[in-house]
Amino acid sequence: MYSMPTPAAPTESPGAIAQGHPRRWLILGVICLAQLTVLLDNTVLNVAIPSLTEELGAATSDIQWMINAYSLVQSGLLLSAGSAADRYGRKKMLIAGLVLFGIGSLVAGLAQSTGQLIAARAGMGVGGALLLTTTLAVAMQIFASEEQPKAIGIWSAVNALGFAAGPLLGGFMLGHFWWGAIFLINLPVAALGLVAVIALIPESKAVSIRGTTPGPPVQGDRPDLLGALLSTIGMTALVYAIISGPEHGWTSGQVTATAAVAVVVLGAFAYWESRIPYPMLDLHFFRDRRFIGAVAGAVLITFGMGGALFLLTQHLQFVLGYDALEAGLRTAPLALVVVVLNFSGLSAKWTVRLGMPVSIALGMVLMSGGLASIATMASGGYAGTLLGLVLIGVGCAIANPAMAHAIMSSIPPAKAGVGAGINGTLAEFGTGLGVAVLGAVLNSRFAALISVAAASLPAALAAADTAAEKAEVVDAFSAGLETSLLVGAVAVLLGGLVAAGLLRRAEKGDAELVIAH
């Protein structure tokens, strides 16, 4: 839905949409560049922690807030950012996101204190929320329905590329420059993306906030400011409770109070959205079995994968002895498989041939098998881990784009930004929950098997006096890793079966309606 020169007609005709934008592949490259900037920053900071600790005198709590300030702000604003893009224009919000992200990167790179860096990271989170929602929304708008699976596959592959390239880029930059360079490297990329967005990307917005009539918003439509405020507070509180649970304890006053705030505020958000005629999030979406299936699958896939990959990185560093850069290189095969299969269009062809339910089930079975392979073979060295990473990569290449497409296609095009916000929020929620829960499973199993008193693997190794005690600690960590990875594998498998079953029932119901008419 592309804007025309006349203000009275903000979108092009359906025929133009069906054919796709003539420069759609070039535009996809531009929005993927903008998206990559955000994704790199999600992972690049992890390798700079030792430098920040030494040069800024950052305490452990400071480091946690440097990481969490970004993710909390971003996850809290995703839904509101998507709604703003639908109402005010996705190109405008994409430009705003690049500008905010660039300014935040500049301030972060030149920060002289931990407080300045934390504030800059929060500002970058605002820009990141705008970029992540608008990129997927624009991709859905510029491609015809038959090309959307391949386009979303490429968009999804950029996620994997950012995951793999972040630690590698961070390690390279820290090896040649000071720590601020990991943020300043964003500036030329953001500037290039800004110029390309202004020159190439057409404006698109909802024809009506209700999506029912063409032309300007109808009388009574207005921004859902209270809904935006409630969703932001609720999601921020929920993600914070999940992040802080493993550190402070799930039954601590801080965690339970934050979780209670999240439940109350999100409940108020749902009540408000069901009562107003212009909701930011139309709760009728949740009556669609296709949408419910995709949502359930998305949460469980990110739960299993996010938590498992977080733990796998610890295994590579603490058990197999790789440094951060080497660990990044050894997890890269997963991302490379995803990139190859999605950029080549193979995964999109498989999805078209197999159908969405079967594709999602197959992909998540492969991912579950990969996690099980790592769980049962990781103690034997890197070979078992490599096999698991390849299986996970193939599964991700098939299931992730199909899942994102299922969510976006079950939502009206006028709400593409909200759909992208839902997709991003589910990913943030599932990943945070997976890290917390699978981390708790690992720590519980680990603590039960060691004889020394320690809360973490490095502390246990430091407390071990003999080689036998150190071997016991490593074996206990490997056993805990196996248990937690198997829990993740079960979650991914269940997610695949639930999502595929609901999507299959939705397709069957649609077919029956077509026959009836």
C-alpha cells in the first residue's frame, strides 16, 4: 500500500499491490541493512564486557543495565512502535528509528561514564523498536503474496546473520580499536541506510486505523495513547521480571512485585483494548486459529532456541575452553546454513511445496533434533555440536520465515506494523523466558551434582582444589547442560506440533468456507 502524491489518496490501488513494487528487491536490501544495524548491537556488546569493566570501572550491576536497558526499552515499545508506523507512515518511522539509533550510537561511543552509556543504550532501544517493526511491515507491503515467503525468508536470514556476525565484529573491533568503536561503527551504516530509505522506500500507512474504509481516518479514530502506555509499561515490567528472576530469585520481593505489576497492567491493557472502537491491538485477532497457532509456535520456538543458544555459548567457553571470538566462530555454521537456504530461496520453495503447517512442523522437528544432538553429544567435543548446529540451522531456515509469515498474513495489511510488533514482542518474550527457565534448570542440576559450594561454573572451578574436583565440576555442568537442552528440545517440538495442528485446522476451515460459498 504505497502513498500517492495527493493527500486524499494515501495508498495505491490493489492492483499495484498485487504486482509488487517495481524496486522491491532493492528496497528489501535497504531495510535489511537497517535491521542488521540493530541486530548487530544486540550481540556485539557481550564481547566488550571485559573492556568496559576495566576502562569505565563498571560494576556487575552496571554491565547488566548496559545490556538490559536496551532490551527492556526495545521490547516494551515494539507494539507501540508498530502501531505508530501504521498510523503515521512506515517510512517516517523507519527514518526516525535510524536517526534515533544513530544518535544513541554516537553518545554511547563517546560515553565517559557508565550512566551515560546506559542512557545511550536506552535511546538506542527506542530506535531499535521502530526499526524492527517497520522493516517487516514494509517487506509485507512491497511484495505480492506469492513472493512474500522468500522476502520474509531473507528478512529472517538477516536475523541469523546479525546473531553470528555480532561477536565476530565485536572481537575484531576490540582487537584493533578502543571499546567505543563497537558503537561508532553503526554511524556509517545508519547514515547509508537513511539516505537509501529517503531515496527508495515508498510511504505506506493504514488506509484507516480500523482498516474498514479507504481514505483518511474516519471520525472518532484517534491514537490509542492509553493503550500504548499500558502495553509499554506491562511488557517492560514482564521482561524485567523474567530477566531479573535468575539473579534475585523467582520468589524474591523485587521479582514478584514486578511480575504482579506486569499482570495487572497487561490485564488492564486487554480490558481497555476490548472496550474502545479504535484499539491499538484488535483482540479479535486471537479468535483466528491461524494467528493463535503462529503465536504459540513463535513463543515456544524462541523459548527453546534462545535459552539453548545462550547456554551453548557458555559450554563452548567454559567447558571446551574457547575464547569469545572462537566461540562465535564455532556457532557461525548455524547462521551460515540459515543465510544460504533463505537467500537462495530454497526454504521458500520448500514452504510453498509442503504447505505452511507441514513446513513449520518439519522445521521445528529438525531444530528439536539439533538441540537433542548437542545435548547428548556435546561432551564428546565439537563434532556433535556442529551436527546439532547444522540441523538447527536447516530447521530455522524453514520454520522461522513460515512462522513470521503466518502471523503477518493472519493480520489485515492495514495493521502490518502492529503485526510486526507482535512478532518482535513474542521473540523478545520467548527468548528472555527461555534464558531464564533453561538457565534455572541448568543451575539446579549443576548445584545438585557438585560438592563445592558455588553459584556458577567459574566460581566452582576457582573453588576446586584438585584435578578430580575440577573434573567433577565440568562433568556436573555438562550434565546440567544436557538436561536444559533436552527441555528446550521438548519445548520446540511441542511448539511445532501445536502450531502445525492449529494452522492445519485453520486451513481446513478456510477451505470449507470457500466450498460453502
